[in-house]
Amino acid sequence: MVNGKEAFVEEFVLHRIGAEGEPSVFSDFSAVIKGELEQQFLRKLFLRPFTNMAFTCEFAPGKNTLQELCRKIYDGDSTVENSEAIAKHLIAVAPEDKLPGGDLIIAKFSAVEVGNAEHEAVGIFKFDEKEVFLESTLKDDAIALRMKRGLGNVKPNKACLVVFSGDSPTLFIIDNQANTEYWQKDFIGAQAKKDHVNSTSDLMNITKTFITEQLPQDFVVDKADQIDLLNRSVQYFKNHTEFDQDEFTQEVFQEEKAIQSYKQYSDRYQKENDVEVQDNFEISAHAVKKQARVFKSVLKLDKNFHIYIHGDRNKIEHGVDENGRKFYKIFYEQES
């Protein structure tokens, strides 16, 4: 979703969040590193964790401290001063027992690609830990070795990338710890964004749960037919750029009773889970790629066999022999 290969880290500020009563330390300068090797490292450290994300957020309506401070950085105000205000905002809203000490980095980016367009962005990254690495130096024909701790391949424990795309910034959020609602609610003030990315993900999830959980309650359907429906639904999303509910239900479910059952389930699911999906929207290819991984096409028979069904449902038959043993009969043309 986020492509940072051509992005540029304009500057960044590192603050130290104190732990267990220790005071926090706020930097009074920003780092500007323009070398290509250094930029490659910074892009990897800051932007790579967002590459495979297929869920977008936005700032909730109303007064929002983080939104205002990020907007000031975007508009060209002092990154140092506003980053310190961001750090103090985090300390103020986080419960003491749930905010570990560590490095908090605020970075300003240009040319961050989202949706085939480049945007400016501001990132907030919280690193609770550092990794150990070995540094070797050569001096006076002698090799010196030192063990150091720093940020390298370690991923942020929490992060928020604010991409200024149009009137409403798009947010990508990382929160790798449990019981830290403060990060998304109190610090960021985020809500799910009503866009085609989330609509694609939500609709595919609704379809999967309907086929695997609700459909067997409403109709007599065997596992192979369920897998066939999952495959057909994924293929629809892969083969179309626009979602149309009537077209989708006809192609996937075909029978009117199944279609009505699906629509009723979809309406109920959206109400119960506070999700809103339109009948027509642009399909996000990235969201399809990510969601398709959970559409299992494996037919598991006891502990003896796994059958992968990817194509023609008509080439597999289900039955019961005269001794009551259940079986599947498979037809094929080539063996490899």
C-alpha cells in the first residue's frame, strides 16, 4: 500500500521517553542526512513496515492535537518544536504503566507513494528496544571490536504515518502491543477511513464469513462447494476493477435464495460491526492480494488427505458408499 522506494527523508528528530520515573529528554535539533546509502537505511527503517498494510484510517472529527501538530510540520513550521509537542502529547495521554521508555522519532517525508501518487508525509515512530550489533574499526594496523546497541533491522513497536493526500490525511497505524488503546484513541484520535481500500477488505471479509459460517446454517452445502464459492469470490475481486453488488452476487452465488441470504447477512454484519460498505466502489488490488491469503482452498479429510481445489468444481464429486463411508471422486486429464 505504501511505496517508499523513491521517498526522501527530509529531516527527523529523536526524543528519549523516560521509563519508570526517569525524565524524558527532548532534542533541540533535527537530523538531515542526504547521502543515498543513509537514505536507503532510513527508508527501510521508517517506511518498510507499512508496505503490506491494507487498512487505512483518518483523524476523527473534532479538535485533534496530533493532527494540528502534523499539519504544522507539513506546512513548514519548525519540526523540532512541533515534534517536542508531539512527544509531550504522548506522555500526557499515556498511562505511566503502559508507556515503556524508548526512542520516539518524528520524521518528515516527501515523495511517499500511495495509490500511484506521491505525497508528503509525517511519521511518528516509537521504538521500545534496540538491537545489539558488532562494530569493527581499523587503527594503526590493529582491529578494534565494540559491541553497540542501536536501531537497525528492529521494527517500531508503535508508529503512525500521516500521508497528506487531499483534504483528509490518510493514516497508517502500527500498534504491536496489547492493552494500548491510548495509542490509537487518545494519542492519534483515529477512526477507520471510508475509502475503497477498507471497503474492499471489509467486503471480502463479509463474504468469507458468510460462506464459511452462515451459509451452512441456511442451506445444505458440502465443503467442496464452500471452497468453490470462496474461489469464485476471490476471482471476482481479482478480475474486476469496480465492485458492483448485483453483478458480484450473480456471478458468485447465482441462486436467488443464496443471494438474498448473503445480502441479509451483509446488512446485519455491517450494523453489528459498525462497518459501512457501499454497493459500488473501486476495488483495491493491494487489499485483494492481502485478503486473498485467508481464503482457504484446502479440503481436509480426516488426518489423511489435503485436497487443494483451485478450479472446476464439476471435476470433484462427493458421495457415500454402501458401507457408509464418505468419499470424493476426482476427475483429471493430466498428471504431473
